[in-house]
Amino acid sequence: MQTHVYHITYSPEVETAYLFFWGCNMHCRGCIRLLHGWDSHLPDPGQPKTEIQPRLLAMDEVLNVLAPHPIRRIFFLGDDPSVDPVLEPLAQALKDRFRAEHVLLTNGLLLPPYRLFDEIQVSIKAVTPELHRDFTGVDVAPALDHFRHLYEAGIRLRSESIVIPGYIDAVEIERVAKFIASVDPDIPYRLDAYIPVPGTPWRRPTRDEMTEAMAAARRHLRHVHMLHARTSQRHQVVRLV
Ligand code: SF4
């Protein structure tokens, strides 16, 4: 059975595997994957996604690649794992084999097979419908409905947004925070600084702009933190595929 997994990395220090899926149902103008097609935490992440011809792995291959390694946690990420039609049987097979904690990173546009995940991290690009459509090319309503649905299903949720000066800035971040707080003000919320993607008009936010966005989010949520650069947030990883 062919999956959408095309790249796998592993951190021995924390016994964690990272499965990278190919394919997304949003078309974000500032997609970080346009800069890094491989795990950006590798010493040399190399090519942007546009230069990669992915080889999609069979489910058995994913299991065999991971088999020699002790695994306590598996991250499902990349583009959006939820678009993989075999995500559910893959997650089930991995659960049966490794009994590891499963963490899914998604944009929330599709409702994932959430019972197979211990934690789901939803990236909320914006909540203002016009802004969300302008940035992603799709409507925001399904993603927000699914976020609430996942919470009501008892899934451990986290959320994150990208701060883009003059576009998705403190004003919009506060709106996102208000939405998350309407679900539960204890849901953790992370703000990432935008990393300029060629062909887009936006610059990286300053630390003051990130602090302003964080203060706006903290008016509604109890657990807000920020990343000003996507650096050294993970333990060292090695490439398995
Ligand atoms: S949802 Fe994520 S992976 Fe998909 S286009 Fe947007 S930023 Fe890229």
C-alpha cells in the first residue's frame, strides 16, 4: 500500500521519528516548505520542495525503515499528512508495531483519523475569511469547525500561527487567539516568525513585532510562546530516507 511519506528522519537522543508527507490541500503564499523540502533540522536540508521529485514509500517500507530504532514518539508532518488516503491504516500499523506517542501536524482543513493521535497541532493561518483565502486559497470555516470538533472529541490540541508584518500581524493574531479561547483558553498557542519566501512581498517580523503579537494573544490565552527563528528547537536528527 503506497503512502504519501517520502522522507523520514530520526532523533536518537529522544527516540523520536519524523514522517514527512507529500501533498497539501492549501496553497499558502508564504509556505515554509518552498524553502525546505527536507527536514529543516538536518545539518544540510538542501533543496526547496519545488526541486524535489518525491519517491512515495510503501507502508511496509515505512515500518521496515523504523524497525531497527527504539521509538517513543512519531511526528506526522511535512505538507499535510491528512491528505494521505492511507493515513489511518498507516497510523494504526505504526501504533500496533511501536506503541509510540503519535503527534499530527495539520492545517485542519480535513478532519484526520484523530483517535490514532495522542496530540494534534493545528496551524491556524488566519480567522478573517478574506485574509485566510488570500493567504491559503481556501475557506477558513472547515478548519475552524474541525478544530472545535477535535477539542470536543477529547484530543490534546496545540495551535500555532505565523506572524507576518502588515499582513497577519498583532491584530489578526488577537482574532485567532480569541477564536482559540472560545474553544478553551488553556490550549497552547505558538507564534512563529515568518521566514521570507522568494516571490512574496513580506519581511521577517522584528522581535518587537513578535512581542506585540504575543501580548495580543495573551489577552485571551494562558499559554502563548513564540519562536523568532526556526532554529535548534529539536534535538539533532539523522536522515533515514
Ligand atoms: S498548509 Fe502548511 S504545508 Fe500546506 S501550503 Fe500551507 S504552509 Fe504549506
